[in-house]
Amino acid sequence: MTRAGFVAIIGAPNAGKSTLTNRLVGAKVSIVTQKVQTTRFPVRGVAMEGEAQIVLVDTPGIFQPRRRLDRAMVRAAWGGAEEADAIVHLVDAAAQLGTSAADRRAQADADAIVEGLKAAKKTAVLALNKIDEVKREALLGVSKALFDTGVYSDVFMISAKTGSGVADLKRALAERMAEGPWFYPEDQTADLPARLMAAEITREKLYLRLHEELPYAAAVETTKLEDRPDGSIRIEQTIYVQRESQRPIVLGKGGQTLKWIGQKAREELTELLGQKVHLFLHVQVDEDWAEKREHYGHMGLDFDV
Ligand SMILES: Nc1nc2c(ncn2[C@@H]2O[C@H](COP(=O)(O)OP(=O)(O)OP(=O)(O)O)[C@@H](O)[C@H]2O)c(=O)[nH]1
Ligand SMILES: [Mg+2]
């Protein structure tokens, strides 16, 4: 008797949602960087636990949005929660205990999510993440304060990074799945189209290399993805930056930075696709990339928000 369902993982930016998704799936399906607002649209990952199939929906971080792209991302995150059979609210426990501006922002975002869950009359599973960074005694206070809000059914203490506590969470989620057929073949882990996945991988390398220098609005688009007769694949991508002054940052001295990004992306794509990859990256300046409707549809985001 098989079971299956959808589980949305929601939380403030940088809580570790994509890391947890990958950990539960046991494969990399969603990109991870130290930069906030890395994930821009819901990404599905398929995890198996015995006879249960758990379709995880990694969502963009929920925060106070100002720009159109931010609003579209936050809308998509709540949309993911709305459609799911179960919700995991992932909270960065270390940030709950911290006092930096970023920590306080994360605390406010977590509080706003509690309010959002209340307003939607939803119950969520609370997962306190990054326990590898905090003292056990300190966790109990954080856990109690959140649990007392009444929006959670259970609490799990985990480290998505080390895997600590994740097996228990996975079992609990599997139990919540209703009887029914699986949505995906058992051996499938992801469902992003190759073009989009390829663009995400390059964007990850871009952020990993330039997370401090790079403007938030940088984007990557696959313009061509073509199988060649010799069994290799040709991928062409455009990296969009907002200002002319950002082009040399992405290129680096003598083109070294772009070369590094291309090399890292190509290595990962080769492994993922199991084919030799020829990757060509172009850098283009487009001030209003984030104000153009055509970029939203293929990410599954709503432009009119
Ligand atoms: N120490 C520690 N770091 C973690 C853990 N989980 C995630 N991280 C780190 O936190 C950062 C953000 O992780 P992501 O998985 O990209 O977080 P996210 O919630 O998907 O972020 P957005 O997509 O930007 O909303 C990365 O540097 C991760 O390596 C954890 O359990 N412990
Ligand atoms: Mg993410």
C-alpha cells in the first residue's frame, strides 16, 4: 500500500530550506548559497521513506517584500504552503538567539510567518535548524516560545547541514502522507526542466563566488540547450546584471571570475546530465530585468503582484 503527498518547506530567507530539501531527498535538487533570497521559485524534490513518497516543495524565503520580484517570490512561497498536504516551518535556531541586524530580521520574519499560519488557519511542523551552531539548553527556550503560539503540531530539532535529527523528521512526514499512488517514479528526485536547472546551477556558482559584490538582482537564463551528434550537449546562458559597472565584477581580471563560474557550473552539469557539456556564458546588462514580464512565467512566478 503506497502513500504520497506534498510537503512545503517554508521559512525566512537563509533558514536552510534548500539544504533540508536536498538532505531529505538525498540528492541536490535545489541550489544553496550563503546569500539570502537564493531560491526564487518553488522547487520540487522527491524523497522516499519506505512505501511513502514525500514530494518536498522548497520555497523562496518569506520576508517583507518591496520589489516586484520579492513580492512574487513571497507570494509563491505562501502558494506552495497553501497547496501542500503538510507544512514544515523551518526556523534558524541560531538566528533566533542572535542579536545582529540579520538575526533580528530573521526573528521578525519568523514571527510574521507564525501570523500568516494563524491567519490561514494552518498547522505546521516546526523544525528548528542549525542546532550544530547552538547550545542545547538555549534551544528549549526558543522551542517553547514558538510552540506556545499554537500553530505547530510537533517540534523537531535538526541540522540540515550535518543531517542530525533529519531521519526523525522524515519519518514523521512520511506518516502524514495519505494512502494513494506515487506522483513520480521511485528513482526520480527532481522535476525542474533541464534549461532551468542548468541556469540555477550557474546562478549558484555566481553567488558563491560573488555573494558580497554581486547585486541581488543578477539572474541567469539558458538561451540554448542542444544535443550534439557526438553525444555532448551545448548550453548557452546569459548572466544578467543591472549595471554596466557590474560587468567587470562578473568577468574578473582577465575574465578569470567568469571562467571559474563556467568551469564549476560545467563540472556539475556534466555530472548531472551524464554527458560532456560545452558551456558558453555571456554577460548582459539589463537594468529592468526584474520588471520584465517574460522572465516570470518560466520560473512559475506571478508578474502581477
Ligand atoms: N551551520 C549550519 N548551516 C546551515 C544549516 N542548514 C543550512 N545552513 C547554511 O545556511 C545557508 C543558507 O542555506 P540555504 O539552504 O540556501 O537556505 P534557504 O532557506 O534555502 O535560503 P533562501 O533560498 O535564500 O531562502 C547556507 O550557507 C547553508 O550552508 C545547518 O543545519 N547548520
Ligand atoms: Mg533556498
